[in-house]
Amino acid sequence: MERVRMIVGVMVLLAIGDLAIALAEDMPVIGKPANVLFIAVDDLRPELGCYGVEHARSPNIDALAKRSLVFTNHFVQVPTCGASRYALLTGRSPISSGALKNDALYNGDTALKSDPQEGAQSFPELFRRSGYRTVCIGKISHTADGRVFEYDGTGNGRMEIPQAWDDLATPFGRWKRGWGIFFAYADGVSREDGSGHRDLMQFTAQQDDDLPDGQMATAAIAKLKDLKQLKQPFLLGLGFFKPHLPFVAPQRDWDAFENVAIALPGHGETSASKFANNKSSEFFKYDFPYDKARPLSDEKVLLNRRAYLACLRYTDRQIGRVLTALDHEGLSDSTIVVLWSDHGWNLGDSRQWAKHTALERAVRSPLMISVPGMGSAGKQSDSLVETIDLFPTMVDLCKPSFAKTEKRLDGKSLVPILNDPQKQIKEVAFSYWRDSVSVRTKDFRLIATIKDKPLGELGDIELYSSKHEFDPVENLADQNPQVVGRLLGKFKIESMKRGAIGE
């Protein structure tokens, strides 16, 4: 490791020469304001048929993939809901904003200003100021319906993203409030209603609309009918909850996997990585339908993987209902559709049941973009892309009339890749979790502890490769000091360009 640290300084100096190089590409696929249907799915890893997972049951997302460009190397900035969505909505990296927590949008120094600013603070606000009708259904920001309430219902219900939405249209049904619908069980029961319900999984509902995600799909279908009548373009943000914990879906989605051969995790042993989330505390705080003795047996691992897949199948069906309505209303030819997830999730990989880690499975998530008439529909791109790239991409595609942002955007437009899936717009993708940074290239993932922000000494350093699918199986840092030095140099440059985390 000492050899690694000696090389780092040299590699930083070599890499500084790249600092002044900037790629500015503006090649719009369409030249007129288009509608946007932005679909967010919580805790969705690339466990989908269109990503090559044979045991998944995702026919509707797979159908969307056939009219989209599918990004196979999309990485989020932070593997937790609120901070990841902060990066999405503001187009800013945590290295610029300091936003690393779930409440980043509305608490502390990172909170968005409640009063109107000269420039837009979020991409929904920018579209709204450009004359778009903006509608939010479900979880687009961190809170379950765009209003600020705590899990227990306390709070003033102010907008989480100021000046962003014309219409907060999330239906509550029998659950009555935001976090109630997010942690919902059947029959109006919630993890947060004071009744003590904390079951890890429940598959008793009979109809899709017996649960919140089904009701949100129904609300979105009705809203599309209304939006069709307007003489202005629309931005509809539709955020589904499942497959986020608890694992709750209709019984038929559980039954659908009765005879499906579900694969065990490729790496099922506990990792020695200092960055692993071996406690998986979010997962293990629920009441299990079996004892919690660790490690979970293969039988229990498969039970949980089946529960996750059942929830995914349920959400996939809701997405299909909405896309069918988009076609039925004659809006598909004028609407850009984006499907995105705020992070991945370890589904027993390295015995982790969690997202809160800078390792590969937590920070890689699905992303697909469908633009009417684009030539890359049905193709895949392995180009490295980040969540912060979506804000400039939407601006590039839709050309909103108001384009001033309050803060500088940190991402790059993906339009060049939409035009040419082989196009590479960046060499590395950065993710952050607590006091660590993760630097991903095509071949390696480096994770390091930031001991002194932003440019001071780095602590633990680990390096993983595509050889093991980037899982924390073998730390290759000592064997590859030049690679480590080069990637740490990339982070040093990123720090100098953006500023320190937390500042």
C-alpha cells in the first residue's frame, strides 16, 4: 500500500493536464418541446429481463426497453433515496452540494430555498418556468408525495421542491398520508400508523388498486387524459414505491414465481471489505416469517429474492398500464419517457441486504430513455453515465424556453449517446457514501475513505475489477498501484473542479 501512496502524487500531476479539457456536445434528437413522462422506481436493481436476468418477470419494462436506449452502466451519486434524488433533481454532485442525506432537499445547508430564485433550483421548476404543466404522483423527491412530513406524520406539509409542481396528485387511499402509503400493507395498514406492523413481506392483496402503487398508476392514467386536453406540454413525474421494503404485492405476483428457478447470488459469502454493509440494519429490523439466524440459509435467501421479484412484477404491471394509456391517448409520439431508479440494492450479494454502501450493486441502477423517432431505440449502451447527467439531457432534448439554473450543473448531456450508443462522454463515474468516494471505470471500481476533505490524506483503499463483476471478492489495490494512483488522481481533479464535500 505504501507503493500505492507514493504513485498517487505523480498520477495526480499527470492528470491535472486534463482539467481544462471539456466536451461540449449539443446534438438534439428532437427540436420541439416534448412532453416528459419521468418514471422513478425505488430500490430497483437491474434485475430485469432487458438487462439479461432470465428469472425476472418484467415484460412491460422490457417492452419499454425496445423503444428506448438502455444504459447498462448507469451509476447514482449516493446510494440512499433522498441524496440520490437530490442529485437527479438539481443536477449537482455531492462534491459540489454536500448533499449526502435523505433530508438534503429540505433540511440544513443543502436545502433548496423556499423563495423564488433568479434561476431554477430543480429541473421540474425549470420546466414549469418554461410553460410546462408539472405533475407529481408518488416518490420523485425523497418524501412519498412531495410534501415534507416525518415518518410519524409530524411536519407542515410544505413542498419538498419549491416552485416545482403545479399539481401534487398522489392518492392516499385508506392510508391517509404520505409515509403511510410508502410503508403500506393491505387494508389501509402501514408500518408508520402506530399499530406495530413490521412484517418483512405480505402477499395477500387481490387487486392492483388494493395497494398504493396500483392506485398511483390509476391516478396517472386519469391525469394523462386531463393533460391531453391542455395546449401546453407536460412533465409528469411518477414515482413507484416497490420493490422498496417491506415486500408487499398482490398474491398473484407471489404465486407467479412458484415454479420459477431463481438464481442464488453470484457471490454469497460475507465480504471482508471495509465498505460492505454487512449489518443490513434496514432489512433486519423487520419481522421475518422465519428466524433471523445469520447467515441466512440458501432457502431463506431464495425466499427473499422471490419476494423482491414479486414486488418488481407488480410495479412492472403498473408501468405497463400507464404506458398503454399513453399510447391510447395518442401521446406516445410527443412524449419522452425516462425510467430511472435512485440506486440498486444488494439482494443477498456478499450476504448484504441493503443499499447503503459504495459497492457496485448499490450504486448501479437501471436507466432507459425513449425519444420518439430516435434511431437508437431498442439498443443498449455500455457508456459510463451518471444520474447528474439527466438534468442537462432533459434540457438538451426539450429545449425549454427558460434555461437559467441557480447553480451550475455538474453532469453532461446524454444526447450524443442517444444518437450514437457507442459514444463515450466520460471516463469515470463517481459515487459517494458517508466518508467514502467510489470511482468507477469500465474495468475497475476504486473505493477510498476521505479522511481530510477535499484533498487531504485518503484512508482505506480498495480496488475491484470486472473479473469478479465488481463484487468485493478480491481487493486488487496492492497488485495495481498505477491503476489506484490514476483513479485517485481523477478524484483529486473532481475535488478541485467542484469543491469540497460539505462546503
